[in-house]
Amino acid sequence: RRVTKTTTNQNQEAKSSLSVLVLKRFPRVIVVGKIIIDEYRAPDEKPTDKINVGGGGPQSAFGAAAALALLRESMDPQPVTFVGAVGELDWKDEREGATLRKLLEPAVEDIHLLRGPNLYTPRIQLYHDEDQNLQWQPLNDSFGPKGAASLWKNRPSPDDFLKLAGDSVKDLPVICQCILEGGAKAAGDGGDVTFLEDELVRQRIGYLGLEPITFPDEETGILSPEDALACYRRLDALDADVVSPDMPLFKAMTAQKLWSGRVGSVRDGPRGSQVVSMGNVMSTIPAASLVMDTPVNPTGAGNAYSAALTTCLGVGIPAIESACIASAIGAVFVEYEHIPPWNEQVLERIEEATLDVKRKMK
């Protein structure tokens, strides 16, 4: 890993290029995301302690916290609550829990786990085949009735969310970022964000962002019309303030003229992102330059991008600048094997990457 140090002049230029927010209080960001355990071992190896907590939820929480740290100029734990569901059959606080806390506790104020009795936490086994291609396979009943299909349904409940959102009189409306399973056969049967249909929940949310997850064909990279339509129907019913699809989903939806008036930012990996409205591209945001030739691990960068974008928009940063900051956070994310460490060096690198994106747009 190679991280460059930002010079004082670069630092000042980056900070001066950011919108200045004069806020006495920042709203809490509640990130509702998925947890999937990654086990690194060959098919014939026994389980080891070499695991990571992925699934997009922890990565989203880091993205939200990094955006707030940049805007608040503070490395203290940020007013971010991460909410995720885990199965009691295989989640061990001394192993999986400790791994999650190590990743997130320096960055966020609160981690809230919703425990599913007699269920498994989704878990995948990662390994390299004889050609050194990365392969994976689900373990246990990870995505069946004993796993995600039941675990992700109706968690959190409206009551769960309202307890975390605080008092409606004393506390500011919250920013909410959710990962949404969006295909025609989505795990949890589309029940992963049903809490958003509750009227009291929506009254407590001041700004809502959704990151829809779908799976295009592995060979063609094209998402089926059925998956696009199913995802559109879920998004349309929830009426989010911003949506962050990936490019295959955006193409599949707009091909059927399904986008409507929704504001969004389309994630396109190393090609950057596109800010869209009414299905039309308003601005193309380039990707930030990396400090190495190839990414260390791109997994989770899109989740971090989406949550950072929602957070910035939710506190009043203009759309183009929000996308620039989100692009920078996504770029820094891929420079590390897992979630980046929470320190001043990483924050300086995000400032530098934000400036790099803005320069490319001129």
C-alpha cells in the first residue's frame, strides 16, 4: 500500500474548495445496511479466524462518517448509527462482533445489531482457483429461509428505527441511507426496507437516500428487464430524495423509460459517476486518480460512495460538489484491502482526492 502525503498548500486548496457549513448541529445519519461475513479459505480448508465483515452496510457507514469528518473537520466518532441484522446461530461477539467494532468504532458513534434467533448471518467463502481468479460460494443456508431470506425481512421494524432516530421534538430530522435489495427475486422478498412505509418513520427522516442492489448477467453485464421493473416499482413506492444505482441498473431502467423525475447519481466504477435528473445526465463526475496503478480492492467503494453522497446532500451541499466528495471517498476506499483506517492521513487523502476530481472537471 502506498499513500502520498498532502502538502500544506494542497491541503489549504482542498479545504478552501469545499463548501463552508456553518451548522451548530449536524443531523444524525442512520445507515441501514446488510452484513455478510467473508471467510478467506480454500474449499478443502477448515474454518479459520481470517474473516472480514462485508455486505455493504459497514462500508456505507464508513462513507457517511468520512463525509461528515471532512465537512466538520473532525476525526472524532461521527454522529452516524449503523444498523444491520445478524443471525444468532453463527454470530459471535468475540469474533465477528470484534471484527466489526474494529472496522467501525473509531468512525461512528453507534453500532446497532438486530439479532435473528435461529437464523444464520449470510456468509460467503472466498478463495482463488487454480488460475488465481477470485471465486466465492455461500455457506450454510446464507441466502435461504434460514439466512437472508428471513433475516433481512422486516429488520429494522418501524419501532426499531424510531428508537434510534431520537426524540421528534428535541432532535433534528435524521438523514437515512439504505441498501435496498432490488431484483425480481430479491433476498427477503422485498421486505428489507418496509419500515420506510411507516408514516411516523418518514416524518423523522429529513433526507432519504437509497442504494438499490441488483445483479446483471455475469457474461453480458446486462440487467434483465424483469429485474429493472421490480427495482423501479420498489423505488417508486418509497420516493427517496436521491437514488444511487450502478450503471447496468440505470441503463436497464432508462431503456424502459422507468426513471421518472428521480434525482440520482449513477455509479460507474473507474469511469466515475453521473448526476442525473428526469433520466437525463446533468453532469459527469470523473473518478479521482489513485495513488497506485491498480485498485487494492474495489469491493465496498460503491457503498461508501452512495452513503457519502446522501450525507453531503442531506446537510445541504450542492449536488455536483456532493458527488465530487463521494467520488473521492470511493477512490480512497479502493486503495485499501478493507475499510480504510480512521486517521488524519486518510482524511487528508480524501481532501486531496476531492480537489483532484474538481480539477478534472474544469
